[in-house]
Amino acid sequence: MIKLEIPRKDEIHLAIVDKLTNLALAHSVRVNPLLKLPLLTDGKARFEGSDSIEAYLNETEEELHTWWYCAC
């Protein structure tokens, strides 16, 4: 399960939550005001900051799209 911690509920951070929800991935979200940047953990992989999280989610979206249409 993907775990996302955001420092506050604002437009930038809620966009990450929306992306996770739209990808239909199992995830949990927690507000952690001690953080300066959002933190996403997926197993042993950790991504800190909106840009790196967005890049990871875009890559994951591409993989999901490839598998969805795979004629394996």
C-alpha cells in the first residue's frame, strides 16, 4: 500500500491525493504538520517533494496503462 504524508491540505498536496485516487491504487493519506515536503512511501521506495512524487506517479500511470492494454 502506498502511504502519503502531506504537511497541510492545500491545492498542491490535494492534487497528489487526487492523482492517487484516480489511479485507483491502494493508499493512505495522513497530514503531518512537522513535514516541510510531502512524502510518499511505496514499499521500500521513498519519494520526497511534489516533483519526485509526481514523476513516480506518472511512471506508475504509464505502467498501469501498458498492462491494461497488454495482450500478454
